Amino acid sequence: MDELAGIILAAGEGSRMKSRTPKVLHCLCGKELLRFPVELLGKLGMTRIVVVVSPVNQEAVKGLLGDTVEYAVQEARTGTAGAVESAALMLQGQFERVVVIGGDSPLVAEDSVRRLIDGHIQDSRQMSILSGIAQVSQGLGRISRDLGSQQNVLGIVEANDDTGRTGEPVEINSGVYCFQADWLWENLGQVGAGKSQERYLTDLAAIATGKGDAVAAVVADDPDEVMGINTRVELARLEDIQRRRIRERWMLEGVTIMDPSSVMIDDGVVIGQDTVLLPNTMLLGNTSIGSGCEIGPGSVVKDSSVGDDCRVTSSAMEEAVMEAGVDIGPFSHLRPGAYLETGVHIGNYVEVKESRFAAGAVMGHFGYVGDASIGANVNMGAGTVTCNYDGKDKLRSVVEKDAFIGCDTMLVAPVTVGAGAVTGAGAVITKDVPPARLAVGVPAKIVDR
């Protein structure tokens, strides 16, 4: 029998989010809420993870996670106990212990769950609960303890039923549990329905106490861990906490962040040492930033790769690549498919899309380059535009190495400017320019230098 399996509860309707998007698919710091517990259980070494979905959200959840997990469908709204029952047949008799976690608790830390599991095994408990100490209940259940008997857990009091709150700090339930598997399957059927006709997993704490079985609550080091999400207000509150954590982690890793509260870094971003992030900068999605860079102020980098010793000044990048020693901006835009090799310089008000600039190429001032290949050491003059769309198809332009493109040149694709060729200011290039030749005029003609 294997040691440990995981169940993630993701079948809730999330009606308080007031959204067409299932609650667990809303994003926090660039990552869907459901990815947090999936990744957490994976770090804990669980080879079987079952996500409990509803008939309404199952296709959307499967579209997100694919075959990285298994799925159990909770056909009716039977509460959290019913959700775990939906996964029971998939796991019964195969695992010694089961960890259950909600799909809407993204801040739970790996260390806390590991400590929960270790204590559960060491003390041979039937049920262990991760809890936290908070000033307000935040709508979460309260851990009820027997204060006269070593503070043993008596049960979990749901927030709607709790009349014993005093305004003092309370120990609240995180919704993260570790169960002895056989005990869980045997006792789920004893959980009765409440006023809403739903059956709650929290009732197992009182059932365990009543039978004399071992149950305990382990307090998380950080009370923020136990916070869940039911509304967009709570989503924003937890996102603020997580973004602060992310910034602090990168600063401790050697990244300088000027005015941290104005800088936004997503969960999946990687940043090298001695990089400086200036105010109002956003690093989003699957972005990697090298060492010794300066990003900002006011730059947005999304799903992009930036090499060492680069500068992105008041500019935007999306699905783009900058090799080492590249600088862009201010006020330029690298769109999907833009690729700048080592030493490229892109100045202000330049837009690049589905184009590659070879090493040392320069475009210092406003213009547009789309669906193009720009050779090494090419100079693209101010106002250069690649006319890449004929109303039906996108067509490519090629500028070979060492060419010089004069100001306000229009490259009407498909067209090639040969190595070392020159275009005059205001030229409209409709035909290929041979290497080392000069093209001028509208439409451009080849003339002697």
C-alpha cells in the first residue's frame, strides 16, 4: 500500500465571485487558483492527486490541468463530505493516508503541510487539521478545544453556527486535513446533513473525538496561509499578500526593487541577481529576466525572455526574446515573435512583431517592423516601416547584413534589401535591392552611388 494520496476539492460553484469563470480558475499572481494546491501536493511527493469537479466546471478544469491529475465528478451539491466520497472509490485500499485541501487556498505553505503530515504519522492520528490564529474569522470555521484537558480538539464549529465568538483572536480551520485513509472511508457515512442539506467534512473532527480517536490541529506559522477565497475582495486581498511575498523573496535573492509597492511580479517569473526593477514595472506570466538588467520605469514584460545586462525602459514586451546586452525604449513595443540578438538597440516608439534583429542591428527611432529578418549591423533609419500586409496575406521583408535603411523608407513586402545596400530617405522599396547598391525614389530605383 502506498503512503500518501491527495484530494483537491474544486467542485464548488463559487457563486459569490459573480463570474462566468469557475472560482478555481480565477488567477492570483498570474496563476489559476487550482494550480497552487496541485503544485503543492506534487512537491510533497504525491503520485496520485484526485481533483473533485462538478458537472458544470469539469471541462474547464480538465482543459487547464489535462492528464497531470485524475478527476472525480461530484454530481450533486452534497457538501465537502460528499466531495471526498466522490473520490473514495478511486483511492480505497491503495493508500495509508490521504491529504485533503481546497482548490481556493493558494497561500498554504509546503512546510506547514509537511509538518502536518509528519505530526500525523508520528502521533498515529486518525485526523489532523491545519489551523491558523487570526484576529477575525473571515467566515471560516473555528477550532473548538477542551481548554481543561491539554487543549484537545473537540470539533470544528462552522462560522454560520458559531455563537461563541468573543472578539478575541480565534483559531480557524484552513480546510487542509490529513486522514488515516481507512478511518476516513469508514467514517464518511456518519457525517449527517446540516440545515442546507449539505454534509461537511469538518464534522469528522467531532466524530473522531466522540469515538476516542486521535485528532489534532496544527497551527500554521503564518495566519495568512489559512485564508481562502470566496469573493473578488478576498482574491484581491490574497493577491496583495502573495505579491509582497514574491517581491521580498526576490530582494533576498539579490534583486533591487525601487518602490516595491508599485512593482508587480507574477508567481512564475525568474529574475537574475543585480537586476534593478524601477517603479511601476510589471513582470507577468512565464517571464525570465537575466542578471544585471534594468527594467522600467513603467515597463510591462509578459511571457518573455530577457538576457543578461539588458535595459527595457518604459516599454512593453509580450512573447518576445532579448538576448544579452540589448536595450529598448523608451516607449517601444515588442510583440509576439520579436527576437533581438546580442547587442541590438531599439530606441523610442518602435514596434516589432514576428521579426528577428541579428546581432548589432540598430533601430533608434520610431517605426514598425513586422514579419521581417534584419541582418547583423543593419541601421534602420527613423520612420522605417515594413508594409507587410497586402489586405489578404502577411508577407516578409529581408534586410541583409550591413545594409543602411534611410529615414522614412517603406519596405513593401515581399522584398529583400541585399547586404551592404543603401536606401535613400523616403524611398518606397517595391523590388529587391541588390547587394551594395543604392535605391532611391518613389517607387525606388537603383542608381549609382
